Amino acid sequence: MSIEVLVPTLPESVADATLITWHKKAGDTVNKNDNLVDLETDKVVLEVTAPDSGILSQIFKQDGAIVTSGEVLAVLESLAAGGTAAAPEQPGTESAASNSALSPSVRRLLQENTLDPAAITGTGKSGRLTKTDVLEHLGKQAQPQAQVQAAPAESKPVAVVEPSPVLVASGTTEHRPEQRVAMTRLRAKVAERLLQAQQNAAMLTTFNEVNMQNVIDLRNQYKTRFEQKHNVKLGFMSFFVKASIEALKKFPAINASIDGSDIIYHGYYDLGIAVSTPRGLIVPVLHDVDQLDFAGIEKTIADFGEKARAGTLSYDDLKGGTFTITNGGVFGSMLSTPILNPPQCAILGMHAIKERAVVENGQIVIRPIMYLALSYDHRLVDGREAVQFLVTIKECLESPAHLLLNI
């Protein structure tokens, strides 16, 4: 029986996908749920699996093809009842089987650079190979060679340096290598949204500074007990999420968005948290985050980070969002102006915590200070609201009792 292998249904916001890599070729015997092909969209990489065991008789779409929902990718001849799809074992079968357990982004990187996964030590769960492992392996291989360091490429809210490809000199220009590569779907979408934010919004940024001493003291006092009870580390992000929720409740215009000539005031709080991945910066969303406690926020963020590194984030993880927080401080940023994440009208930028001399009660003391930045769309948010919103976050962080006692 012939079975068509179709492009899965894509979300409304995604018009098409790019076929990255076929893992099987025409004539191959496959088992049910084997990954046949990877499709890249603007946000995630999708795996298309075999609907049944059988022989892949025809392939209609080749690597690099642009496909849409429901298109036929291939035809699979299903095996008769009681048959088996296990092909005779050939040299390299074990390696191929291990490859099938890797994420699409890892397999793609291995294939592009002709690498043997068995030669790379995996640091993921149960020794699984991650994309970071492969990139570090490539970096070690490239150290003896002349390399060109790519400039930091800015993604949605903050700048992220994408891994530079190993460049091979051609012709007589031995010391001036260069390589032309196609822009990924994610990078192209980032570029589009950056231009959209700059061209369509009246974007301004207001700044403030926050004394992190009380948050640091509270975290140091309870982080061990917190981790023992909740099996997750207590970070700074949960404090900023809680403070942002309190500020958004006080200034609902900052939790709103513009749709044509209408303003949409959102009665819920879906916060995007910028996460760095080898493919660039993406923004998974904590839905209804006002209903989560500190442990719930930390667990969700940790889960997003793991899924982002493994390339397994889903569309549900990325859709929506009414406000975004980005932490450039993890990269060493001291001060920046984050760019809006359309159609949201505001984004909070965190930065590195540094000890500074400040005046308290007429005395000069040393305190851990962080600069905060709030970029906002002046078409919807007035300067007064933006400044008071940032002051509210500052007050919540400098006196964490506001967050714990809801006052």
C-alpha cells in the first residue's frame, strides 16, 4: 500500500518551510517513526517521521526546496502485515542509528562538516551529543588554521555572536579566506522583525539603576534550601519576572499592543524570555506567568533553555507574548537599548551586575548595581508611564518584600 509523506500542518503565522536534509534516500527501508527529513521554519526545526514501516519508493522534494502545509514530500510503500523493516546490517549501521537520536540541528551540523558523532564527546543528558559539543569540536579543529571572526550579529532584543564557519582559502588568496553561506530562516526572520520594529514604531528607551544587594542577600540565604525542595536553582530572572508582573498590573498600557488603529489591552501576562541558542536568540514565552510561583518560573525557564539547546522547542513554546525580558548581562553587556519585539510595545533589558560606589545616608558605600533599560513604543506608551514602570521594577527589586507580600 502506498502512503504519502506530507508536510505537517504549519501554524497560521508560518507560510512555508525549507527542506534542510533528507536522512533517507529512495529505496531505503524505514521503520515507523524513523525521522525522514528535517524542515526549517522561521522559528524551529521540524522532524517529519515515517507514518509506517516500509520502503521509501519516491522522493519529490529535494534539499533546499520551499514547501507548504500538506505538500507531498515522498511516497512510502508500506510493508505487508507481519513484515519487518529491518534492513540487513551494513557497515556504519550503528552510527546511523545513533544519529537518529540526535536533534535536527546537530545532525545538520555533523553532515555539513562531515563529522563522525562517535569522535565527539557528548555532554547532554545520558551522554547525548548537543550542538554546543559539535561547535566546540569544530573550534578545536580550527585553532591551527587562519580564521575570520564574525562580528556580533544582533538578534531580536540583544546581540548574539553566531558560530563562525571554518573558512577555507581558495585560489591564491591564502591569507584572506571568505565563505558565502545562505542566511538561515531564523536569521532572515530576525532581520525582518528588526527592520519592522525600527520602521513602524516610535521607539524610545529610558534607563534606571537598581541596587541588587537585597535580592542577592535573599538569594544567598535561601538558594540551597530552594534547590533542595524544588530541584531547580534560584536565579535572578524569577525576581525580574515577578517585578515585571507587578509593574505591568500597575501600568496596563505597557502590556498592550497596537493593531492597525486599535489598541489591544491584554488581560493576561505572557512574558517572553530571551534564550541564546547556537542558531541565534529566540524568545520562548511563559504563558500566564502571573499564576506561577518562583519555583514554577525557574523550572519553566530552565526547561526552555534545555529545549532550546537541543533544538526541540515547539511552536506553542514560542507563540504569543505580551512583554519581553532580555538579559544582555550574561554576555557582559553594561548598557544597551533593546529593540522591540513586535507587536509588543515594550521590552526590558537587564545588564551585568557591577560593584559601584554609591551614596547612602550621606556615606559612600560599595553596592552591586545593575543598569536597567526599557525600550517602548511612544505611540502607545507615554514617557511618564515608561519611567514610572521602570521605577516600580526598581522598587520591587530593592525591597523584595513587595514581591513576597504582594504590597
